[in-house]
Amino acid sequence: MPVAAKPLDSPALKRLARTWGASLVGVADVERLRGIETEPADLLSGFTRAVSLAVRLSDPVLDAIVDRPTPLYAQHYQKVNALLDELALRASLAIQAAGSRALPLPASQLLDAERLTSYLSHKAVAVAAGLGWQGKSLLVVTPQYGPRVRLVTVLTDHGLTPDAPLKNRCGSCAACAEACPAGAIRGASTDSHYASREEALFFERCRTKVLDEFAKLPHITGGICGVCVSACPFGKAAGRKKKR
């Protein structure tokens, strides 16, 4: 008599994703995402859960960033995005094999080059899924690795148990704002998430620095910076722990 396959619950999916290369995995109740901007506007329709997957970035790559992105970071960024897209595909196939619908969303595909937006905010999903909190830089700050992660999302109607959001632990720290080469981080805190990007950033300063200056540097492709990622004490602490 054949042995029945084990159901794909949240712990099982998380274990699988980690064997594929994910560093962190969380599940968000889509109700926590209602009201966020998506493309198309009804993107979340029919889905009840959003799986957030994170891959940790290399500490030596991030530690080498001081006031601008490096060619090594640009290459690393692309490779991690490719891994994230593969993780999202694998998770989607596993969910579909379990009999549910799954929609993998690209890790880094710009749909609006002026506003720098895509299908939805992977950061918003990660916060709702309990991977971390939204820092003053708008980045997701995880307890384990700080903001030294890249993110991807899978939408599904599979009956996964959602995770609880985390409390913001940035406190009075202003390391990211002090390090920002564009002076774009306002230093405002939030208990959950910002109502808009402008609440946390002088967004045009950030966009101009990245697209009009950094994108013209040799061997730098895409809209990347990495300075606030490198500066965050949570990420630096993770690197120190690894050396022990």
C-alpha cells in the first residue's frame, strides 16, 4: 500500500526552502497587506497567504561598501536575485504539487523606472511575515542579519499558518541616516510600517543619487547603493558573530 505524502504545512515548506538555499522564510496573512500598492491593482485577489523568502548577503561584500556601491556588490546583487527567483519558483511548484495555487513574483523587476516600483513591495510582505521590522531606511531589518538580505515573494491560497510581525528594535539608532551619501533618510521611526516612502525618505534625493550618479560608475548596473545596508549595526553584529 503506497505511503501518503506528508501535507505541505508551514514548517515543511520552510524546511524545504532552507534546503534550497533560503536563509529566512516567513508566511504573511494577506489581510495584513490590504491597502498596499500592487500592480495590477487586484494582484492579491484570490490569495490568502504570502510567503516571504530571504537570502543573506555576503558580509565581506557589504563590509567593503563605504560611500558608494562596489562592482563586487553589483555582481553579488544580481546573483542573489537569481537565486531568489529560483527559490520562489521551487516553492511555487511545491505548493502547486500540494494542490494549491501559487504565484512567484520576481525578486527585482522594475515596472516603473521613475518611481522604482514593481508588482508589490517585498519589504511589506517580509514585515507582515515576521522576518523583520521596517527600519528608518525603509529596509527590512532582521534580528539575525540586519538588512543584509534580499527578498522575494510567493502568493498562494494554500492553508499555511501565518507568522506574527516583530516589534521595531531600531530605537534611537541613526546609523543608516548618518551614513546615507544622499542625506535621504529622515530618521523617522514607525511601530509597524510607514504610510508612504516620503514619511521615511527624501525619496527624490535617493533616486537621483542612485540613478544619476551611482549607475554611471564603472561596472555598476541597476539602481543599487548598499551604503545603508552596510551601515546598520544589526548587520555588522551578525558579521561579528560569524567570526567567533
